[in-house]
Amino acid sequence: MTNRIAIFLGLFLVAAAAIDIALFGNEHMIFLGKKFFALIDWVAFWR
């Protein structure tokens, strides 16, 4: 992955999250964050 692609993907993800929070609020983003950390813990267990 080149730096240009990485920067584009990072900006895209930040923009998508900002639009999502602006339109729907941040309650479900907190829920998804908690589920993401649970997934990381589960994957680390199987490592």
C-alpha cells in the first residue's frame, strides 16, 4: 500500500465517521466501538 492510498483511505474513514455522527448521533458509534474492542480481545485469545 502506498502512502497516497493510505492517506486516502484514512481520510475516507474519518469523513464517513463524521458524516455518520452528524446525521445519526454518536450512540451507535460507542456501541460499535465496544463491540470492536470485544472482537480484538476475542481475536487475541485465538492467536
